[in-house]
Amino acid sequence: MPLCQDICKNEKSLYNLEHLATDRPRINNQITASPVRVIGDDGKNYGIIEIANAIEIAKASGLDAIEISPTAKPPVVKIIDYGKWKYQEEKKEKESKKKAHGVEIRGVQIGLGTSEHDLEMKAKKVAEFLNTGDKVKIDLVLRGRAKYLDQKFINERLERILHFIPIEHKVSSGPTKGPRGITIIVEKK
């Protein structure tokens, strides 16, 4: 039994090492592909040369040969300082995360008897959500017999909160009836 556990642990550690090897780009002597397309630090294209020559060029200039695109035919190697390259990649990743703002659907609930002041406060909250680029789901919660009230009356109650929203908006999906009441989704114009 212990022998099997040792083998399983060794297999897991091998898988982990393979996983780590694929996360980082290959540098200098780790690059096995040959020939490769070589690009210099300043953007100069050295063309397609043997990997040994690329590593010599990198060492002569005091830089590293980094395999940028291993799946290309032939693989692309860039001659650049590894620390500088890693910093640039992290910076690009942070910028792309900043720009990628997914649209969320935020929720606000109101009732039939919600007072005007409370509606104003909820409408301000809706405006905040809309200004951040999110959509807002407004639920008019209906309890008990209120579910069977006249549809015109219920729509008037929904219009009350829409009237208080201080910014330009549009209803992206109209009133839909659900098990807990009526729902509309509002987004910025």
C-alpha cells in the first residue's frame, strides 16, 4: 500500500512540474526548438536562425533569449532582458483587466406601498448603478392578493420609481411577471 501511495505522489508531482513548465516561457538554454525567428530588443528582425546563434547574440548584448510564441512555425524568440519583459507583460495584463468591466445586473426591490421619499432614495441608488455601467433590475414585490390587482395600477406603481431616476435611462426588458411580482430591467441611454 505505501508503495502505491509513493508512486501516486510522484505522478502528481510530475504533473505539477509539467504545469509549472507551461506557465512560464522558456529562456535561453531551455528553448529546444531550432531554427527560430529572432526579434531584437529594439524590434530588429534577425530572421530565421539556429537557437545556438540566437543565444550567442543575446549573451553578447547582455540580454536573454525568451521564447515568446512557441506554437508559431517557426517559434518566435525575442532578445530582451527577462525582468523587463516580465514587467511589461504584467503591466499589459493589469491594463486589460482594468478595461474589462463586465456589465452586472444590480437589483432594487420596491413594494406597492413604498413611500415617495423611499422611492427617491432607491432611484438615486439606481442612478449610481447606471453611472457605473451596470444594468438595474427593479422588482415590484407583490404579496398575497396584490398579485391579482389591475395591471394598469401595477404599471403605474412601476412608473413612479422610473419617474424619480435622475439620469437618462431606458427600459431594456419590459415588465415581466414572476412568482414574486413584476420585474423590469433598466439601462443607461
